[in-house]
Amino acid sequence: MKYLVPLWVAASLSVACSQPEEAAQEAAVEHRNYVKDQYGETVIQQYLHLKDALVSSRVQEARDAAKLMYMHLDIAKHESLVKPLTEIIENEDLSLQRERFSALSLALQEALQANNDEVINAGREALFIQYCPMAFGNQGATWLSSEGSVMNPYFGDDMLTCGVIRDTL
């Protein structure tokens, strides 16, 4: 009996961030596409495009979305967004893009919470603040999503649904 409790806890933790059995069988399909057919021209829409490109492990598409997001920003007002966006644009390393996306997500969340900029808030609907506790060596990371379902940009298909919704903006 004393071995059942730790075994149950270990099993529960491993299930928390694992894919359903059906999805695990589909894992043989390499890098499925979670990018939508069309995104708007706003900063938020391009951020969501960037997130979906990282979920899909599409390096060049992530770079392109970051470029469009950068083009729509008022650089003087949003210096905190410039550095991570520039590093995503200039890099072809998926893991580095995902790391910089974490910094971008935090900076964008702060800008949205300040709620004083028409460029950032243009056409914005409610956004979900999602969190993956296992990202970056269990340090955890957040991102924003327009959908309630978790699609993890830090792991892509490896751990597609790992994460929880923490809040909404």
C-alpha cells in the first residue's frame, strides 16, 4: 500500500502534460500545421500567427509573422517588444525562436495590461494567458492565445497540449 500512493502521484503528473492516446498514435506525422489560413494585419493577429507557427515548428513562417508584427509597432513606445522580435526575425534556430517568444509574450502581456495603446489593442478580443510549467527546463513560460484550447508553442507536437489557462486579458 505504501508504494501505491507514490506510484499514483507519479502517474498523475505524467498524464498532466501528456497527449491523449489517440494523439500519441498520430505522432508519426511530423510537424503538423496548426497555422490558420488567414490572419489580420494587427499586432495581436501577427503575434497569434507567430505563436501558431512555433506550435507547427515552422521557422520561416515564425520569422515572417515577427516581421509583420514589428512593422505594425510604434517602436518608440514598445521598446520591450523590439529585442525579442528582432532576435526571432534574425534567427533560424527554432529553440532560440521559442525562447525569445517567451520574452515577447511577457512584454506583450505587460503592454496589453497597460491598455493605453491603440496600436496594440486594435481589434483585440479576449485573450487567454496560457502557461506551460515544463517549458525551458521546468522554469515555465506563458503565452497568449485567442482560443481556450492549449496549443503549446514551446514544445509543438512533442507536447502539444501541455499547459493550462491562467487568466484572460
